[in-house]
Amino acid sequence: MGAPFSFIRRTMEAKYGEEPENILVRIYVRETPKEVKLCSPAAVFDEMKEIGKADQESLWIIMLNTKNMMIRKEMVSLGTIDCANADIRIIFRRLFQYGAPSFVMCHNHPSGDALPSADDIRLTKKTKDVAELMEFKLVDHIIIGDGGYFSFVEKNIL
């Protein structure tokens, strides 16, 4: 290890009292908070409302256990100003990976208008069909706009 890195290591050990590698793990690995129950579209909105401020569309999945407790949330697609192309294979890979029997899809509309596009409706239907075939449950698809949301379940589309 070179001199600059030795200095950084000694400085971090002196300041934090532990190895720098342990500090980095704490900084970059975000654990999902325990006891987060998402039992309504409003609860999902509260958990995800920050993505409504983004200037690019992003599609997230919130993986849930059988009691609707959040296992993990993960961005599965980052798009442009008006589009986030989703590969549903990635969604189901993550569900298998984390053992989640159910999930919520959530994405933002940088335009601020939370109403679904025709592509949003097609993606939701396709994802629901695949989920049913593979014995997963798509609980809802929430679109977040300027300070509000659209729920496919609340509007009886899902």
C-alpha cells in the first residue's frame, strides 16, 4: 500500500477507531429499515415520494414478505425524461434472489403528471400476467408525480 493510502488508513483508524473497509461498508450498503409495513398506496407513496423530484424516470420494485413488510427496494431501470424501459426479467430475477413472494412497482413521471401512459398500462398488465404465471403477486403499481401519486389498485386497473 502506497504512502497516501497508509496516511488515509491511519487517519480513518484514529478518527473512527476501526478499519476503513468497515466504514465504507456502512456508508455504501443501505440496509432496508426493519418494520416497514406497506399496506396501502399512501404508505408506498410515503416511502417513495423522493423519486418524484428526479429529472429522469426510474422504475423501482419494493419487495414484500407475506405480511407486506418491506424486504428491500431496488431501482431496476433508469431512463430518460419521459421513459424508463423496463426489462421484466430483471424484476423477477430480483424477486427470486431475495425470496420475495410479492412486490410493488413504483416509478416517477418527471413531468409531474402521475397519470399512466399507454406504455405504463401495458407494462403493468404484462408484469401482472408473468407474476401470476410464476406465482408472485404484483400488489400495486404506483406512479409518482408532483406531490401526488396514481395507484393502479385504487383505480381498479390492477
